[in-house]
Amino acid sequence: MADLKTAPSIDIQKIRDQFPVLHQKVNGKPLAYFDNAATTQKPQSVINTLVDYYQGYNANIHRGIHTLAEKATKAYEESRKVIQRFINAAEGEEVIFTKGTTEGINLVTATYGRQNIHKGDEIILSGLEHHSNIVPWQIVAEEKGAIIKVIPVLEDGSLDMASYRNLLSDRTKIVAVNHASNSLGTVNPVKEIIELAHLAGARVVIDGAQASAHLDIDVQELDCDFYAISAHKVYGPTGTGALYGKRELLEAMPPYQGGGEMIKNVSFEKTTYNDIPHRFEAGTPNIADVIAFKSAVEFVSKQGKHAMAAYEHELLSYATERVGKIQDVRLIGTAREKVSVLSFVINDIHPFDIGQMLDARGVAVRTGHHCTEPLMNHFGIEGTVRASFAVYNTMEEIDSMVEGLERIVKFMK
Ligand code: PMP
């Protein structure tokens, strides 16, 4: 491979300076944080937004007429507009704030799913799915007597599209797949998946948890019916996210949870529900974090997602090359199109042991099944070691991980 240490087109040091948490030692060694697929670190701008809200204008939204309530409401609704642009939804009303991807998918299964899935209907998932895009569908399938079908995964970790075509039929009601796999990094051909599903008359739910920080998201271009993301995977706070849904679908859906804010009028005889998106945002939402979600998206826009993705790709190529050369390493997931996730196993050394030994060197990786047990079973393994890269990681950090892995292999032989 040609010069892998090519200079990035963005100033990594300047970016690193914006992340206070990175500047610490862990177990006496400089922290190398490679657990970004689990959650990304937060830039100072996101932290400042949280502090500013609690210090300056903490108030409940939508209902108040006093100054702080109006300021908080304005910031919350501005965030909706920013997220709308981030995923290129046609309207802000099509963006519902949630706790994250998990809640977004559960919202769809509990409302659209319960209303539209009937006995004998088929739901197509993929073998790459996170548990949060499996279990909610199992719940509704069990309740309704529907059948779950699974798109098989090929040896390189990509989806078997020929099998997908064969699974589709007029019984298919839903296709639910991720845009990018959290365990392997595989980027799925979601545009094609959506087109084929629509030809069969099915609706499509995309789990965008791993895509949002790395890939362009254009829900109109994709023509997906629903798209779920989590703020914390894209440099934002935990406990918030967004669900996109097409207006005509959201308007026809029954409410998700009952309570304040989701109603127009309540009486003991008859309650009328609010318009979208408020119909799906019962109760006091996670105001501070929703507002800080905007700052996270602005951080990404400022760096430029393409420049970030290009740099992350360099990190991935370099790490793949170096880790792949270590004795007895088996890379899991080698699809041509990947986000910056490197999963691997080393012979019969337990991933947990590798994770612990790397932690002793300040290198934070994730080990285990990554909430994708069916995928691990498919590869005949219990779990992997997963290093997932973000824009603030460096080649030197990868060198440190590789050095650690080489020592582990030597030590464990
Ligand atoms: N889907 C994928 C692909 C994920 O990686 C994750 C988070 N690991 C989720 C769904 C769930 O996201 P959250 O925990 O933020 O709801």
C-alpha cells in the first residue's frame, strides 16, 4: 500500500484540542480511544451548550410564555431544523426527537408495526443487525403472528443481495436494515435495498446509528420510510436521537406514548392528539441534550463530513494493513465498503483478555458480541476485538495498539 501516513486534509491536532477527555493518561499511558462505535467523545462546543442551557435558560418547553421558556423552546426547535438539514428531510415535522436509535425503532414497531403488520406478514431483517433492530421486530411479530426472514451475510461481511431479492414477496411488509454495521463496519447498499423493497410494496426502516458520523444521509434521495439515529454516535450527548418518518406515514400512525404535549385536548370522554412531530414526543423531553445535538451536528458540518470520512478511511486502511499482518490475526468483516470499524480475533486468545491487556496500555477497544449475537454465531465466534476510529484518532495511536497486540501474541504463545 502506498504512503499510508499521508497528511490528512484536516488539522487533526486542532480537532483533538477540542476534546478535553482525550488529554489524559489511562493506566499511566496516553489514552487512545478506539471505542467510537459504542460512543464518540464530545467536543467542548457540545459541553458548553449543555452548561449554557443549565446555567442560563433551563426551562420547560412549548408550554411557557416566560422568557426562559421561550428561549429554551426556540433552541429546541432550532435543533429540529438542524437535524432536518443533517439528514435532508423535507420538513422539520418529519423529525421526532427520541432517546436514540433504540427508541426510534421501538417507536416504529409499536405504532406503525402494530397497526400494519398482520398474521402471516413477513418482516425482512439482515444478519448484520444490532439487537435493537431485531428484538423490537420479534416482539411485534410474536404479537401479530408475523414471520421474520433474514438476509444472509457473506464471508466478507457484506449482505447476500441475491438472497435478499429471493426473500422479497407480496407478503413482505417491512424491511429493516442498518446503513452501516457496528460490528464489522460494512456499509450496506441501502438505496438498492429500499428500491427493491418498495417494488415489493414493503416499507423500509433504516438503522442509521453507525452511519450518521461517517456517511452522507439524505432521506429524500434514499426514499426510506423511516431512519433512526443517535446523537451520541455523532459527537453529541447520550440519551437523545432522532427518528425520521415520511409525513403521510407519521400522520396515519397511532400515538406511541400518552401524556403531556402529545395532545390537543383531553377530556375523560375523548382526547384528541397533537399534530406531528409533537404527537410522538409525550412528556418533558431531554431538552438540554436535544439542544446540544445541534452543536454536535454543527461540529461535524464545520469539519466537513467528507473530509472526516476520508481521514477515517486512512486510519482504517492503515490499521487493517498493520493488524492484518500480526501473526494469527483473523479479520472479521472485510467488505469493500466500510466505515472505520476494524474487528478481529487472534487465535484462541479471548477478546476480553486482549481488551484488558490493551487497556493497560491506555488503548480503549471494545470486546464481545457488540449486541450482534446472531452475527457472531454466523462467524462461529463468541465475539471480536473491535477498534473503531473517529476523526480525532491518529496513526500513532494505531501504532501503539499494534505494538500492544504484537506483545500479547508473543506473551500468550
Ligand atoms: N444500531 C446500531 C447499528 C448501533 O451500533 C447501536 C448502538 N451500538 C444501536 C442501534 C443502538 O443505539 P442506541 O444505543 O444509541 O439506542
